[in-house]
Amino acid sequence: MAIDFIAQRQALLELTLEIQRIPAPTGAEATRARWVADALRKLGYSPVEIDAFDNVYACIRGEARRPALLVSAHTDTVFPSATDLSVRHDVINRRIYGPGVGDNSLGVASLLWLGRQFRNLEPPPVDIWLVANSGEEGNGDLRGMRSRGPPRIIVRRQHCD
Ligand SMILES: [Zn+2]
């Protein structure tokens, strides 16, 4: 099945802005992490796990029992929870400006978009882990990616099951 990227651009944009509206400063990204987990469940992924670091995990089962691929995007932003998250649409130049749109709501939306596409495609050659990681920005110091989460997948749970 071919993917019509242009037709889906608006849907990806709307998903991006839905994520962007959930405050997620580093260290307080749990609400956004739960939202991402729910979105993955709605897409049919099971199990979807959230670890103690607020990393979210789902897995796309692949054809072969070879090392898995991990695709990740961070949920946290540099903006404090009191930040006005309003966005500005520049219709003429076809741009949208707002706190955390590009870093990293679009990344998280793309992760979910990827997950949605794979619901309608043949299984990929290998298992693919979708991971929304936490604590990437500033003092977060990549906490999510450095936690036991992704290494646990890579070392002991590289396959979906
Ligand atoms: Zn970032």
C-alpha cells in the first residue's frame, strides 16, 4: 500500500498541535507520556508500557528474529508549565510558530504517525520499537534514553516479546 504523504500532512499537523497543547516541561512530562500511550493503544498496540522514567514503549512485530530497530522521539520541552502555548499560523508563508511545536511535538507526532502507518502495512523485516522518551532537554540530561528502558530493550528484550 502506497502512502499519500501530502494528503496526510494536515492530519500530522493537527496531531502535532494536539501534542503541543499538553504542557510537558522536562521532569513533568507524565501527562504527555500517558497521552502518547493512550494514542498508541487507540491505534491497536498492545501492550503499551510506561516505565518509571515516563518512557513509553510499543512494538511493531516484524518478520524476522533479528536485532530490532528502535525509533524514538522525546516528549519533554524546555518550556515551563506556565508558558502560554498559543501558536501563530502564518498562512502566507505556511508556517506555524509556538512553544515546543518543532521541539519536539512534531517528532512525537511523527512517531505516532509511523505507528499508524504500520497498522496498515505488511510487517517490517524486523521488530520496530516505538519509544517516546523523557528527560531529553537540559537538566533532563537524556534521562529517558539513559535509563534502563532502551538498553533493556537492546540487551534483553530486543524483540517484541
Ligand atoms: Zn529537543
